[in-house]
Amino acid sequence: MTGTVLLFDLFGVIARLQSAEDKDRIVRTAGIPAPDFWDTYWTLRPPYDRGEVAGPGYWRSVAKTLGTRFDDHRIEHLIAADIASWSGVDDTMVDLIEELAAQDRRIALLSNIPEELAGHYEVRHAWFNRFEVCALSCRIGRAKPDPDAYRWCRNALRVPPDRILFVDDRQDNIRAAEAVGMRGHLFTAPARLREHLAQSDAEPSRP
């Protein structure tokens, strides 16, 4: 359906998830055993993603929860290692984004992302500017799967929710989008997404 707005997740769809090597680098930088470190890393992440706290504040909270302290030098290195761990992109998906933009398809982005990482992508990736709407959690104050994150996108795009196809690699995020009336596609591979888009384009437009 060519009138559909394509709303993309970033990490796990266009950008790659953290590799084992990336994670190991962060753990070594923190100097904290992996299981305890990662539990705290993810538990404290939502306020960081929503822009309620900046990088240094996030990492001080991580340290406090773990019963330790990170000095400014270590925090600087932790922020750099964290950004690097989320910086890999899938060139095949970038090509698809560029193709869709060249076809004047309406494309948008909804991502749980802290400010430091958002700035990194904006500066280094020209394709990041192809999206009509960039709903970055650190800027809109809402993060998936909060229903308000999807409603924010719906309002910004000015279309009924059933005209939005949300593409994400997590089923819980897909379910949350569908709960506010959007359609969802669980991302597994670029080829499968292309097939899904081709099939959708072949369907007759809704009145």
C-alpha cells in the first residue's frame, strides 16, 4: 500500500545490536563482573533513553547501584565505548532506506536512544536525515513500548494509525504499536522486509 507510512525502529533493524566484543569492551572499561553490570545497565537505561538524565548522570547511577564509583575519566571512556557498541549499521538496510527516500515514500524513525548516541548518528550518517519524522526517545520523552511513543508518531505524521506500518525486531514493541492501531512487521531480515513491502504495495488502497 503505497500510501502507508513506514515507521522504522533503529537498533536491530537498520543499526546492529551490540556484539559480544562490544559488550566485553564496556565491561572491561567499567571493571565490574558482567552479570551484575548488565542487570544494572538495562534497569537504569529507560530514564537515559527518555532524556531525563545525561550520560555522566546515567553512569554515576550505574556505579552507585553497583556499590562503586566511576571518576570523570572512566565515565568519558564508558560513554565512548557505549556509543561505539551501538554504532554498527546494516548497509543493506541503509540501501533500502535510501531507495525508499528516492521513491518519495513516507518514512519515519522511532528509536529508544540517548542523546549522546543520537548526536553521533546525526553527525555521521547522512541517511539519518532521510526520515520525515525522527521520534528519538531522548527528544520526545517517551520510549517504546510506552503507548505514548507510538501516539506521538501518529500525531507527528498526521495519519490514522492503520496507515502506519511499524517495523521492529522485538515482538513486545510490535504488540504495543498494534495496540494503538498501527500495523506491525516483525523484522528478521532485509529480504523478508522487502517481500512484505512488495506484497503490501500490491494490495488495493484502503478508502
